[in-house]
Amino acid sequence: MNMLEEQGSPKKEGPVAKAIEKQTAKIPSDVFLGMALGAMAVSLGFKVCRKSHTALFIGQWAAPFLLFGIYDKIVKTVGSERGED
């Protein structure tokens, strides 16, 4: 039983969320970490080449990649609507 069920208000996932979770569950969590580190490395490269605006743009990708990784890990660990299907 998850936390929402314990509170007495179970929520249902929509078809879009279910489809996204089904596809992202196939991606290893290390991929998201690698993408974040790669974005930081590419950003550093642009910064060294004195392309500051591009470096900032690419560098800001690291946080969303890490957030996608966290979301993926939560869905894999806790699941959403694990008892359904």
C-alpha cells in the first residue's frame, strides 16, 4: 500500500504518464548520470573555448538530466499503481 492509499485518496495515472514510465523504466539509471556529467564536460569545453553563452546553455542541462534520473529511480523503486494492469 502506498502513501496515497494510506491517506484514503488513491490517485490514478493517466495514459501519457503510464506510457512514459513504461519507456523510461527500460533506461538504466547510470545513463542519466552519464548524460549530466557529459553536459558538464561539454559545457566546460565551451567555456575554455570562450563561448560563454553556449557553455551556460549546455551546463544547465545537467540538472534536468539528474531530475529525470531521480524520477526514473522512484518509479522503478516505488512504482506507480504497482498493483494494477
